[in-house]
Amino acid sequence: MNRRRFTSILVQSSVAPILLQGFKWNNMDSKVKRPRRVGTTFSQLQCNYLGIDYKEAFKQVCSMGFDVIRLGSYWNEIERVENEFDFQALDWLLNESQKHSIKVVLTVGMKAPRWPEYHFPDWLKARYDTTRQDQPLDANPAIAERTLKFIEAVVEHTKHARNIKYWQVENEPLTQLEVAAGRFISHDFVQQEVKLTRDLARRGQKILLTNAIGLPSANAEHDDRAFKASINLADAIGINVYTKVAISPDYYLQPETSYWQKLQEWQKQLKEAGKEHWIAEAQAEPWEYQKLVAMDKSEYPSTSPSQATDLVLKLNQVGYETVMLWGCEYWYWHMKNGRNAWVKAVEQLVEA
């Protein structure tokens, strides 16, 4: 098992007893408080993978009462042809979310949420080596230049959308993960991307960076280095949190106590630094062994509607004020197939 395969995951299945005293996780009564902001990440590319209409799925997601939605500017979708930019899908998503007065986080860069993380267009992959693991991808001056040009095109085109409040620069940019085929970006280039985005952004728009903690013991020095670097660059920091991850047909990776303690420690550091503290991804979609998406059932050992609800409430109690649920395309797919448990559970959580 390669522990770094799961560095992109914050896995929570249990909490220190002091945090749990007097709390009823499965009882959505009047005492339950959900985070100040509840959101989700939506990917039209994931909808294509699941075989669902992204517009119909997004209309359903927007109707669920979320405060904020993260969208991706996918390079392989927007610049299919070199130097020709097609923002049709992204413009539609921004307009639809504005109808519901939902704040938007828009990702920019070469790396965005959803596998395979790096969404390079075919023309770029044919010309340059985008698979290297021995050096940062931006070490190739052409890839670096093209990435900055793409960021500029996206920000200039979309920055006047009233509901874009945050730019997320790359996705877990300061980590090297097996889930992204071991590819990575240098700190210096991320700093350059952040500066460019700030310079281009509309006044009042903020920068979000995302991070992770390695499993199972949360003692990796590179995680702390990435976290500290992010604090120096961004206005808001998002951490990715998953409850249970299958690494074999019958074994699920779960955190040690130190893992949860690290999550709480990071929240306190962010608060003291005056930074917004987010959970960028809270697991609300299964992570089963060798399955990109486990679709046969509504519930799996890795997560269920009740487990996802519990996780969000725990994270709120720890102090994270913004929690973004991961898996809204999955919930919609189940609803289209006559299974409403996920949508109902999330709606109940949002209304709590």
C-alpha cells in the first residue's frame, strides 16, 4: 500500500470523545446546527461519465438550497482547439447558479476537481510530456506559459460574473499524489499563478487553496509545509475530508486519533491567522475498491446518507464554518434511478 495514494483524503470515522459528548448525530432536531455555509462541487465532466444531462442535474443541485457551489474551468473542455476558447458550458452554469443567488468558487489552472485531476486538452498532451513525475509539470516552460495563458483567458472572461466570490488556484497544488499519477506543480509556479489571478480578479474576490493530510497518522512533514505555504498565499484554505476509503475488497483505510487532532489543529491555526477555514470536500459519495464510482447501491461501507450527515455535523462542531459536500452528481444519478435517499438527506441537512 502506498500511503501517498491517499494524501488527497482526510478520512474521519471517529472523533475524540470530548467532541462527542451530548451530541446526537442521527437526530436532526432543533438542537442540530449545520455549518454557516454548506456547499458542494459540481462537475459537468462527471455528469458525462455518469450518463446524465449536466443541465438537468445542475438545476436539481441549485434547487437544494446550497450557499456556495464550486465549479471547474476544465481546460480540455474550454480550449479543445488551441487558442480557441469555448465558455458555453461554464457560462450556462454561472448564469443558472446566479438565478438562485448561490456564491461560486471557480477553479483555475491545469488541475481541477475530479479524476484524472489534470485536465489537459488533447492538443497539448500530443505536443508536450504531461505525464512526468520526476519534476514539476511547470518545469516545461511551454506548459507553464500555456497554463498562465489559460488562467488569464478564464479569469478575464468570467470575473464579472456577480456570484464568483472565490478563485481556487489549482486543486491540492502543493502535493504529489498517486491519484493524480504522481504529477505535481512547483511552489514557485503556484505562487506565480496566485499573483496572476489576484492581479486579474475583480475587487473583493478572494483566493482559495486546498490541502490534505496524509493517512493514517497525520505526521508527514510535507503536509505541514504545504499547509503553511498555503496560508501565506491564500485568503481561504480548504481541506478534503473523507470518512472511509477501500484499499482492498475487505479493508477500509481509516484515521488514527492524531489525524483528527491535526484537522482540529489546522482549523485553529487558520482562525488565528485570520484565514477562512473550509472543508473543500466532505465525503458524500462512496470510495470503494477499484471503482471510480460505486453505483449499484445507495449505501456502501465507505459512506451512506446518514454517515455523510454525521460527518458534516462533526466538522461543524470542530469549527469549520464552510463545508462542501462531495458527490452531488452521484445523488442526482440515484434520484433519476428511483433512489431518493441521498437527495432527501442532503436537503434535510441544508435546511437544519
